[in-house]
Amino acid sequence: MNQSVVLLLLLAAAACSETYRPLRPTPDQLEPLEGIDPRASSPIGPLALEPGAATTPLGDAALARGIARERYLDSARIRDVTDTFLGLVDTFASPGTPEMQAAFEEAHRYLGRASPSSIFHVTESFTSYAYRLGFCIHDAGVTAPCHYKWQPRTLTSPVFEVRTSNTDIAVLAIHDLGNAADPAWTEFPTIAKKLSAARGLVLDLRHAAGADPRPLLPWLRELTGRPDLAPLRAIERPMAADIYTRFYNERYTDRGRDPAVWRALVGPPAAPPSPPPARRPIEVLVGRHCESACELVARVLEAYAGAVVVGGTPQHGRLGRDEPAMATLPHTHATVYFYATRYLLAADIEAATGPTDAWHLSDSVEEPQPPSRSLDYMTWAIRDVAQRIAHPAGWPRCNAKPVAVQSGPKLIGLSSLGRKACRSRARIEVFSDVPTSALERYLSTCAPKPQLHSGYAGTFRLSETTPPSVLAQIAASELVHMVLIDCVDVGTVD
């Protein structure tokens, strides 16, 4: 055998011996793991949506994880840990989406089957299921924020402000929904009456953090024409929640919602879904700081007042789940953090906006972008409302555009769609400076409706099966700068 081949095999064998732990741990490695103090000085809990959440110093965290790598569990103890974790999942996860249901079923099917393994790898095997189910899990001796992508917001005063654009569109920005007792809200009823005179409305909730929707409830009743507005159908809290919420509250603080405020929002079963009343155009902007009260307001307006919502929220928001809780898994001393209470939206709101746990927003949470790719959501919202006022029958519509199929400055590369024009496949890109949700609404009026793939700000991809006639209509839209079709080689990463 060639010497270089032998050397490679030896190196591979050495790498494997370093990667995989022995299947037969020593008695010392099977010794029970004692609890490890996470040594986090902050009292703010890992589930908090505020700055300064408890974090274990990197050195201490690395030391704790190193200990967990050197201690092992046999199959019986792994099953014990798994049974405890799945018991929490069965009690508190309540999958509300197909994705969560899939994670729920996979966790029951695959967890607990491991042969003797290190405590670190046992905990690691739970991590992806925990995240997909809205849980959070940390190794023994480690504490860190559970909302990894959350960023502190810039506090703005006053709590709200109003301005009117040149097109007679009122713009209301809400900066805080955390305290209904703020004296500034006493002026809001008067302001709300003035807002009713505008032909269109843009409601900016991008920085409206907080869990107290009471200041806006009377106004919502007026906008929706529902004097008995009750946006929730139920609040679910398992009897087992007390012990786990007590564990959390004994160690941490958190800024959750007032249960009494939200209980007042629960009403009787809603009537069958009906089209929202025809009223003036309303556009709602949301962003990464749209917490429970903000999402409630936006979804009420979307369902009952025909509002268009633009923007995005974090994957695991706080509307459907709250009341932080924690539990410690046996043998591993890993800590599981979760929300003990579920808040369920009225059936007709879910029918219009998606399940409580999965708002149907298609726009990504606003991430920092280079200036060339930034999107001015406010400018778009004002423009969209103005056009909806000017076109009551609907704006914009794909099927209202001409179908003439020919190459031009806005439709480039049609020849790439011809039979065998590309050796592998064609790529269709749409260049537009509108939010994803706006482009999706436009595409929904095409026949047939093209499939929109994910992209980044300013660039979107369509399915290569989109007919040329539809591409011509898309290119003719004032929303689109250009449609580009080109060939992509096999193996190219888009």
C-alpha cells in the first residue's frame, strides 16, 4: 500500500480516537455530577427581554462544560433525564404550528436512545428540540440570555407622537407599551379623535416594547367597530406551573405581563370569520422590539380593520407565551427555561393572521444592512397607503398589467428560459426596494401565482417554472426595478 495512503489512514484513526469518547466509561466518569454554581451576578433572568440578563463569565462556563464532558451517564440515567425533559414538553410545549408539532414528535421518537454518553453531549442532544419548541436549555453551571438575537432598544420620549404627511395620511408612532399609568397617555383620547379625520393611517410600532395594551384598547374598539372587543379566547396555565415559576422567581427577575390585565381580554368563542369592514387604509409597522402588546394590537387591526402589517418580529415572541419558569434536569443538572402560560387569540384573529404561535408575517426582522440594501419601511408605508387611497379597487395588481412578453430594460434574459437554453437550470431574480410582504401581496394577484424564494433586502428569487407572461407582468409593475433571468451551473451556491 502506498505510504501516503497509510499515513492518511493513521491520521484519520487518530482523529477518530480524539473525536469519539470511549463506549465504556470508567467508574470515576460515571460518578454523579454535583451542582455547579453558574456565578452570574445579574438578577435579570435568561428569559427577560431587557438588557443585562444573567450571563456566566466565559472562563467559568468553559470550566463547567469541561467537567460535563468528562462525566458520563449510563443508558438508564439517560432515559431518566429524557423522561423528565419530555414531561416538561408534554405539559408546557403545546405545539401550535406544524413545525413545532414535528419537533414534538421527533423529540419523543429519538431522545433517550443514546448509549452511555457524556453529560455535555446528552444536554446538547436536547438543545435543537428545546429551541424549536420555544424552550431554552443550558449546561450545568452555565447561565446566558435565551433570546440570543435580541438587542436593547433606544428609549424614546414621549411614549407616542403624531404627525400628518402631505398626502393627508396620519402617522402615529408608539414608543412604549409598558406602562398604562404614564401621564402622557391621558392626552391620547383627544389625539385619537384627530386621527379619525385622516384619510389613511400609518401606525409605527417598531419600538413599542411592553406588555400593556390598555392605552390603545378604546381606540382599537373604534377602529374595528367592535365595542366589546375581546381578542383572546383562552388563557391556559397547567396546575404544575406553580413550582417551576417559583423556582424562576426565587432566582431571577423578569419583565412579564400583568395576568389581571390580560384576563380582561378573554371573551366568549368568536363568530365565524368574516371579511374585515371596508374602512380607510391602515398600515402597521413592526420590528424586533414588537412584544406581546404590540403584536396584539397589530393582529387585531389586521384581522378586524383590514390593516396591512409590514416588518418582522423575533421567531419566539411573547404574545402566545409568558410567565417565565425553570426546571433542573436530573443527573445532568442542566437547566430548562420555558414559559408556563399560553395566551390564545380569538379564532377569527387566527383565521386572518395565522396561529397564535406563528404570525404569518413574511418580512425578516430588521437587521443592520449596508446603505445600498437598506429599506425605508416608513417611506414605503406612506406610499402604500397613498396608493390604496387612490385605488380603492386594489393596488397594486399583477393581473392589471399588460402581458406582452419581450425583453427590455426591466425584463432581461428571457432567452435563458427556452428549452435547453441552460445546461443546468435558470435563475430568476427580482430587484425591488419594497418589503417582502408587499411583493408577496403583489405576486398573489398573478395567475398562476409564482413561488417566492427567500432572498435579501432588495433582491428576491422566483421559481424557474414561472411563466414568461407572468414575468412580463411582474417587470411591468412600478414595485419592481428589474427581472433578471440567467443560467446557473450545477453545484453553484445561490
